Amino acid sequence: MLEPGTEPRFSVRATMLLTALVPRVFQPAQQHTLSQCSFCYTRFPSPSEWISDYEDSVLDPEALRVEVDTFMEAYDKKIAEEETKAKEEEGVPDEEGWVKVTRRGRRPVLPRTEAASLRVLEKEKRKRARKELLNFYAWQHRETKMERK
């Protein structure tokens, strides 16, 4: 504890220099103050206190992974419950006779993948080729028959 009339632990200039040189990572979460001194003086923590505050603020990766996994399990469970509830209510009229319309239809929507788009393009090509007028005239029809034989 500081006695009235004694010099503080660090001068103001040294304190400003220390706070400028020490990285922001090591800044304490709360400010350490001396509450029992006769005048209001804020004591800046030492670098060792900054380091200990920083080490306390760093999370354990394993504990973080466990916490995230439990959250995601609870979230997935909640989403599954909502989906089952929506499926149960789908097409069922409420007490006033209204039926809730959802975005889920009876027909499944095509997936938006590259393979699916290629299948659609192939199907359209076959459809176009079928509609194309081949052998419109009788003589064209005869020629194609002769070529097949």
C-alpha cells in the first residue's frame, strides 16, 4: 500500500511506455485498483499479471471442442424435432379449417449439383433430337430405310 507522500511504483512516463510496448493481447480483462489508499490512484498491473490474465483468458481447445459438440448435438436435435412436428402438421387443417402451406411440396426438388444439371441437359438434348423433323419427305424416309438394310 502506498503511503501519502511516497512516489508511485512507476512514474507516469514509465507507465505509458510500458503500456505502449506490451502487446494488446496481454492487456488485463479488468483494471486493478488500490481501494485502500488515501487518494484515488489506479495501479497498473505488472507484466506478470498481464501474462497470467492472458493465460487465464485462453481457452482449452479440447474443452472448446466438447462445448461446441454438445451445442451442435442439441441444435441438430431441435431442428429434427421441428421437422417432425412440421411433417405431422402438414396437410392437417386447424380448428378453423385452414391448412398450413409449407415450402415442402409433394414432389422433391432437383438437387443443384453439377451431375444433376448434366442429366437435365442430356434429357433436353434427347427430347430435342426426338422432336427434330427427320425424314419429312417420303423420299428421305425411303433412303434411310435403304441405308439401314
